[in-house]
Amino acid sequence: MNLPKNGQSLVDLRMRGTVPELPVLVSLAGPLDFNNVTLQADAGAAYDWRLIAGLEVEVFTSVSVNFLKVLRTLVDIAAAVPSRMVLTFSEGAQVECGESRVVHHADGDFALFDWFPMAVGPKAYVAGSVVEKQLWKAIADGRIPMPFDKAREVVGEILKEKQQCA
């Protein structure tokens, strides 16, 4: 699977043990003019997002980009478990998508991305709320996976098995 444009520079940085101080920007709407590490990607295309694991990520898009493709990209990025992810539209709407959570278990701890869409950004509360509702609907419809809930179920099953064996 391919890396997003400029992805190799982030891989090289991480291989040297360096983590970007600022959030990594992922642009689905063309070039951005920021000092942050910026990756460019086509919305909905398959990429290897493991390079952003454990990092703060801000995904930039536009209302002109197909929302289902944006959604697919968000799900793919979340599967790599960034520490936090924000979705920002060039038109002003901004939504906090969620953050990673660590599930503690006797067999080892593991991190999962916990979706919790919440409109932020004083510029466009109304627009942010619209996007927030779309993301919650995608969660309810199962288009956005809820790995944290599934992990809790698995841990519960393991605990039940251990109690039965005791």
C-alpha cells in the first residue's frame, strides 16, 4: 500500500526517533501553507496510515470533496490509532473526531481509536454541528467502526472465561 504524498519524510523523521511537535496535517483538498508536517492524499484512496500512529492529526478538506470519501479516509486513519484526530473544512466547520484510548489487560495493553465527534471552532458552530451529526449518523449506521466498544466486549469475555476456569 502507498504512503500519502510527503509520507516518506514523516517515516524518516520517526525512524530517527523524532516526533513532530505540531499536529500532522492531512490535506484532502490540495496544498496547505503551514509549518506542520503535511501529507497530501486523495479522499477515499487506500494509503498506509501507520506512519501517523500515536500522533495528533488534523484532516483538512472542503465541502467540494465527496463526504463518503472523506469518511472512508477518516476511518482508515483512525484504524492506525492517532492520539487525536480533528476534521477541518476550509469553509470553517471543525469537528473533533476522537482520540486514542488504552485498554489495559493482563495479557497486554493495546490502544484503540475512540470516536467521539464534537463540533468545535467558533467560526462556524452551525456548520460544525452539521458535520458532527453526519459523523454520529455514520457511527450509528456502522459505517464508522467502534473498536473501543468491541475491545471492552472482548475483555469482558476474557474475564468471564478466567472466572469460569478459577
